[in-house]
Amino acid sequence: MSSFSVPNILLRPPTGDEILLVAIHLPSKLYAENSDQEYYSRETMNEIRFFEAERGHKRTVVVGDFNMNPFETGLTAFDAFHSVMDRRIVLKEQRSIRNNDSTFFYNPMWRLMGNSVDNPPGTHYYNKSRMDELFWHTFDQVLIRPSLVKHFDEESLSIVCSTGGDSLADKNGRPDKMKFSDHFPLFFQMNIETI
């Protein structure tokens, strides 16, 4: 087990098996280098693997602010979250490198990145005087283990820009950090009664 704690909740639907829900808030790019974020990703995954071994299953959903985009090493690396965009690959369950196995996570956030009619280009907007700037980032994500992919409602996944008639965006369509948050939240649904 690692030296820090990762919040987790066991969900027990009225029918079916329990689910491990893990909440994430990894260090910000303002205070951490890429190597730091990769380290925290690996340590967090060690903790998640410990929870899964303790519970005897890998019906796990990880959700929160990763402070990394889906394509960054902390999210894609074999020894970190090992998350991929393709459901077909995820359904192979795992892959092996040098006699070590790593179970995949499905990361559906890839399809919400960039220009979309229904969603903003990301969950966080950042514009600083750097030579290489993406402006829009998809830091807030949901990752799903292979055993739960078929229970995930792909069409429900969205970046929330308004709630109760109130816009969470400022006049430029970016997260209104003065009134609410510098990140847009996510919405998704899973059919857990059939698990």
C-alpha cells in the first residue's frame, strides 16, 4: 500500500455485484512537473490495485480531476492508469509486457475533446505565455474497468456547462472561476442494476 490515501466508496446496487468508486484529485500542473504527475499516477494506481485485491474484484470506476489530459503518460502508461480510448482494446482486459500484466481502463473522454456541437472543447481553459499551449484541457475524466464497460451509458457522457438554468460559463464560454469553478464538471450514467 502507498503512503497516501485515495478516497474510495463501495457501491452496492439492490441487485448485482458491488462497484468500487474512486475519487481523484491529482496535483495541478501549476505545482507539479510531468514527472511528478506520472509518479502520483503510479502511486494512485498502486492504491487502487490494493483496493481491488482486498475486495477480490476489478469492477472499478475512477472519476475526478486528474490534472492531465487523456493522452499524457500518467494516464496511458502501462504501469500507471493504462487507460485507452478504444473499447475494443479495453475488452481484451489486459496486456503483458515482460511477463507483467496490467489491466486496462476505458477512457471515454477522448471523444469529447476538441470542437463539438454539444460540449466545450475541454473541461478547463488555461492561457499563459508559453511556447506550447493547448488552451483547452480535458483534466476531468472518468475511467472504467473492462468488466463495467458494457454498463456504461456512452451517450450520457457530457461536460456540464449549466445547471438549474444557471450557466457555469463566463461570457467567453469558459468555466466561470469567479462564480463557480475553473473546471466544468462531468455527467455520466451507468446501469449498475445489471452488474
